[in-house]
Amino acid sequence: PGDREEAVRIMNGAVTHSGRFWHRYRIQGDEGHWRHVEVMADAFAEGSGEVTRAIGMCLDVTEHQETTEALREARDRLQLQVDCVNRLQSRFIEGTDSREIFEAMLLDLLRLTGSSIGFVNEVRRNERGEVFLLSLAISNIAWDDEESRQRYHALYQAGALRFERMRGLYAEPYWTGLPIIANNPVNDPQSCGLPEGHPPLSAFLGLPLL
């Protein structure tokens, strides 16, 4: 439907004025699938100037269109990755505050992955030599209750937001040194649940940065 007005305008112009015309539009099949169609033709007029015939062809260019769009998306994503690295490098060189650096990096990572929430942690050890994760950047999570949101926000602002239970999906990259992807984190065998008041997760990606 979104292509109909333009397609009708071009087709009407083709039967009014002789010459070559070209147009690409979408059509919907019986099963609801969209196809990309390309029309190329030459319209011929009689001595009176009235168009009486047209010779041309109609091609299904769906695969070509989808490939072109996939390449464009890959190019844009690669450019976004390059821009992220360049911004991060510039901030380190300029001596930008570490919290600002990691918060900016987290925003870039969220854009790259299409995620709504995330965090950046650093591996630390306490006075007993036990490993924990210290939050360097965390997104503003919409907790179910205001008390939880304020508590975690205060800890983060004070530089004291820790993850001391070193098991679960978020801890796996530390133990394995490998990325982890969970498309069903609730039922993943490595999951240990979510903190009280935490919004539900539909997917999880953990990356070790060495």
C-alpha cells in the first residue's frame, strides 16, 4: 500500500506520454509475503500522440533487493563499530574521566547490539582474595519498585556497586574467557535468576574484554 500512489502516478504518466519508464515497487502475495518487482518498458504512440502499446518486462528482484539491504546494513554496522573504537580511543588519549569513558562505551555497545539495558564490569579481588565484579557503567534500569532503583543507583554513583555472587550468566565470561549468548536466559542452565525487582530479560550477551 505504501508504494501504490507512486506506482499509479508513474503508470498513468507512461500511458500519457511515450518514452521509456522504469519503476520498482512491492507486491504482497497470497500468503502475505512481500516481493520486490521492477518494471521496465518503452511506450509507443501513434501519429496522434496517443500511446497505444508498450513493450517491456517485469522482474522479481526480491533477492537482489534483500541482498542490497543486507550489505547496506552490514556496512552501516561496520562503520558504527569503527566509530565506537575511534571515540573510545580518543577519550583515552584525551584523559577523559574513566566513568565518562565507560558510560560512553556502554551507550555505543547498546546501540551496536540493539539492547535496552546493559553494564560494564571490572574484575576485582577483595581483601580475602575473593573475586567480584565492580560496576564501571550501568544503564538506567526501570526497576519494578522505586526503592530498588534508588538503592542500586546510589551504590553505582558511590563506585560501590558490586556483583559478588560469581555464578550465573553474567559471570560466565570471567570463568571461561569466552562470549556467552543466551536467547532464553530465564531457562538457561547457567542462569541463577535475577535480582528482586529486575525487569525480565528476553536475551543475554556477555563479552569478556581483555
